[in-house]
Amino acid sequence: QVQLVESGGGLVQPGGSLRLSCAASGFILDYYNVGWFRQVPGKEREGVSCILSADGTTYYADSVKGRFTISRDDAKNTVYLKMHNLKPDDTAVYYCATDSSSPQIGTSCHQLPYDFWGQGTQVTVSS
């Protein structure tokens, strides 16, 4: 079965940390560009971070820069999002998604048309 499964969400206090996982089955995740997104009900989906398949170049939204780190473990067919110093504004459902394109040099991964999505994992930052 071809799917992406996110896990690792939960309830954490402000200043805490979580590590989200995006595990792929049925295909090799390393062949794809992978993005993390988040959405709060009533608001637009926000691109949080992403990583290019070709060279591992990463992108972070300004709102998470310096606090979040994206990485991939090809042996586990998984991409991670490590989140530190979490804030209440980070509360959202987090989704991972893949894109199979081969972008031109200089194209950031956050500009790509992600078209295969996981089901999401809830992150709640609250005291």
C-alpha cells in the first residue's frame, strides 16, 4: 500500500520539543522532495519546511527558522521534523507531502507542487 504516515504529534508545553515522523510505504521516499505543512482550522495551510531529493537542500518558513530541523533517514524511509522551543502558535495539524518533480537549479522546495499527502498529526502547544 502506497502511503505516507505522520506520527509524533501530541500535547507539549511551551518551550518543549517534539519530533514528527513521516514514514513512507510502498515507495522509496528518497526519490521525492518532501515537505512539512501545517494547518489550523479556518486558516490557510502553511508550508513549514521541506527538503530536496537531489541534494538535500532545505527550506524553513521564517516562523520556524532556528527552531525546526528537517532531516531524512533513508534506511528507515522516513523524513523527520524536529521541533524545539515550541510556541502556542505552532499548534496545528502537521502534514507531510511529496513531490516527484526535478526542479531547476535554484528552485526552492517550498515552490514545488506537492501532490501526495499523509493524514496529518495534531500538535498542541499549551500550558
